[in-house]
Amino acid sequence: MAALRWICEGYGYEIISLDILDAYRYTMEAAENAGKRPETLERILRLAAAGTPSARFVADVLGNEMT
């Protein structure tokens, strides 16, 4: 979750789609194990909706993954 947050805020060096997909996959895997999938997905949706260029990139990359 922290990785996605920092990426959405514009941190990171040469972030590529695979970085975002990996962060999302690991976050959702942990959320499943903790029984927190809906809450985590909602947090990710809020991060991706921030409107910054980095957040838009995250939203574009995740696209259908966030359903």
C-alpha cells in the first residue's frame, strides 16, 4: 500500500507499469490474507483518483485490475 501511495504522489525513479502492477498485486494479496480486500481496494481507488499525473498513470495502468 505504501508503494502505491508514494508512486501516486510522484516519488520513484523511472516507474514503469510493471512496478505498479507488482505493488498492486502484493497489496491485494496481503489484503486478501487479512480479510481486508474491499477496504484496501477503496483506498487504492482514492489514491488513483488524486488527479496528479502520477496518480493518473497508476489509474491507467491498473484500469480493469481495480474491479
